Amino acid sequence: MATPPAQDRPDDDVPIPRWRYVAAVITALLLVGGGITWLVQPESADCAENVKKVETADGARCVGLTDGSFPFTKDLRHVYGLIEKENRRVTREAAKRDGRPYVSVAYLLGMNPGKGDSNTTESIRHEVEGAYTAQYEVNHGRGHGQTPQIKLLLGDTGKEKAQRDYTLGRIKARRDPDRIVAAAGLGTSLTGTNAMISKLSDLDIAAFGSVITADELEKNDGLVRVAAPNADEAAAAVQFLAKKHAKDKVLIVQDANKNDLYTKTLGSRFAAELPKDRLAFPEPMQYDSSKSQLATYFNNQMPNLCLDPPGVVYFAGRGRDLPDFLAPLANRRCKSDRKITVLSGDDVSQAAQAAGFADVKQALRNGNIRLLYTGLAHPGAWSKAPHVFDKNAIVPFQAGGKFTTTFRDDALDDGQAIMGYDAVLTAVTTIRKSVHLENSNQPIERDAVVQMLRTVNGANAVPGASGWISLQNNGSPQRKAIPIIEIDSDGTTRSISVSASNGKPYAPE
């Protein structure tokens, strides 16, 4: 191929116009400036719609309110996805001509438990799974009425006041757009829980507690709970001891943490119920879970315990503190003298999922110790005392039921799923008595739900999976069924009895 004439070639040294240099410099300056702006801009605090990263002394975390589209933790993705799907179905149906109207229940928990929390990641997931199961059952079944349908919103209340206040602020803002008429769940019995319930009451939002048991919470007019209060748990424990350990002396081990309403009232109520001549020592063995060196403290107390070993120890503390108590107890010098029965409250259900459970099992294997607790719910109770439970109420948790087919790998032993289910079921029962809607544009009278809280009793009692829920004027269930549960040395649990505050669980005549 011939080479083209020289004059036809492009000139390799053609000068670049000056305007291109100027444009390049300007572009570079803009890019650099933009980069600097990006570097100095603070990171966005928005995690999702109605969810914000809120800073506290313990660090920042995303809190707020979601329809399930934003899972607060990876562990909650599956169940949140199911709730989001059901919420969207409810919204679509309500938009149809003659479609069923809906209202929303906000399920509130510290969704991302951290160090020092009494709940575990697993127990939170179980509780939300139970709440979803109830939402699905009341929307798709016919046994609990049909209108209005229920959307389930999920709120992470965090751990600090600023986080809780942000979530409550989102509930206030979304109260009308999302038609929120009730809140359920509510976390555990801490001082912050009391403040949260008070703010919900100010918004005319009825509150349905799932696992909160502190007696002091009975002062809130807008609150009911499906769990037996501490007074009833303590009374049931004394009833059990009167039958099975009538001659044993009892030592009370008491947590003095001022911010924990659960441990405070559990210990005081038990002491009030127990005859004084049953006490091994005139004062409790007192510790403070808000301080360090618990295991060392208990280790130093063991020589005193061996001076006159009790037959029973009533542990008025959280399940997370059990390893620090049981390990020194298992090493006591007098352990060969006699077996000690450790009896505690419902929070022990969290111990199996918390750090240190291997130490608990080892203590039970080698320490001549038996571990029992008064639970809120347990599947073994259904066969132990079948007359106490409505047969239809437990169907979702039996073979072929909604919970067991949807969450095949999750167990019911900690009772959290059952209690989450019962909290939503009781909320929906009250809502459907109160809110009579013909369409989803009709105004809602939220205070009607609060008004009807005291009608859920007697013939109107709710057949819960954890037992019959007949609410008293103080918002607590009357003679709620309380299973006595044993944790074996291999970590398994079993119901050994079903009791109540007077020894006879409530059931309609």
C-alpha cells in the first residue's frame, strides 16, 4: 500500500487551543473543590425513611420506625421481610373498592441488644416472629374477627433516652398517616420503659406489654400486659416451694441495681410472700449488677453461705448474671453436703442464649445444683396442664401451624415468640372491639381503644397461647398461668408444673 503524501498526514504538533487549558484547569479546580466539600460534609444521619442514626454515649445506631423494609439487624431480615410483604398486601387491599380498612400496631423493642442488655439477639427475633404470626393469623383467619386489618410497624427504641425519644417522635408524626392505634412489645422492665409508656399514653396510644413484669408499671392507665406481674411470679414460686421444699431454708440473692424495676420488685415481692421463719438469713445476699466483679463478689460470699447452707436460693436477678453466681456456687466447699435448688424469675429464659451459658451447664453438672424458674410461657406447659389452655390458642405453635411452618429452625423454649404473639393478639382483640371502620379514610377514635382496655376480662378474656388473659383494672392478667421450668445440665428445658399466684391458673368457668 502506497504511503500517503506528506501533506495529507495529520500534523502531530498541532498547537492545543488556549481555551482547552483554561477549561481543564477550571474542571480540576471544581473536582478538587467538590472533593474537599465531600470530605468536610458530615455523614448522613438518615438510615432509611423514618429511621435515623442517633448518637449516644455508647455510640450511634439506627433507630426509628419501619414497615419492615429496613431491618435493624441482619438477624431480623427474614421476619422483617415477611412483615413488609403482609403490610403491603393490607395496603393494596384497603385501596380497593370495598376493600377491608386497616389500622397499625407499632411493635417496640430494643431491636439490637448489646452488652449489658437482658435480651439477646435470638430472643428479640423470636418475639418479632411471634408478633408476625399473630398479625398473619388475625388478617387471614376468621377466629378473631376480620375488620380492621392490621399493619405491623416495627420500632427500635434503642438503649438511651435520645434514641427512644426519636422513635417516639416518629410514632407521633406517623400516628395519623399510618393510622397507629396501639403499641405492643415495649421491651423489658427498666425505668426507661415507664417513661415510654407514659408518652404513648399522652398520644392516646394504648400499650400492650409482652414480657414486662415489674409491679410498678401498674401505675400506667394506658398499659396492659399479657405477662404475669412479679408479684404473681413470686407468689407462684412460694406456692411451689410450700409443696416441694416445705422444710428447706431459703436464701434470697438480690440485685440492688436501681434502674432495674424487674429485679427490684421480684425480690421484694418474694420476701413479702415467704414466711419469715423460712429465711436462712435475716437479710438478702445483695449485689449490684451495674458494677463490675460480680463473680469475685459471689466467690467471696460462698464461705458465709456454707456456714449454714440453705436448701433453696431465690435469685432475684437477671439471667445474664447467673453464670457469675452459679460458677462460684458450684465451687463452694460444702457442695457435697446437700443439693441446692436455685429458683428465679422469668428472665432466666434468656440465659440459654447469653454469654456464659456453658458455665451454667457446667455448674449444674458438677455443683450439686438444680436450676428452676417461673416462666412466662413454655410449650411443655400445654401437655403438663392441658385444662389451663384453650386448644385453638396453641394451634399456630403446633405441628403444621403458622409459626412452625414459617420458622422451622426456631424453638419456643424461651417463651418469647408465644408472648409476642399474645401481646399482638390481645391488642387486636381490643382494637376490633373499639374501632368500627367502614373504610380507611374514616377518622379513628384512638381513645376508644384505651377505653376498652378494661373490658378484656371474664367472658371476654383472650385465649392466649401462654394461658387465658383476663385483665384486671390494674392492667395485669388475673391468675395468669405460670409454668415452673427446669434447666437441665445439658441445657434443655422442661415444664415440671404449672402454677399461678394462688396456685390455680385462671380459666373461664
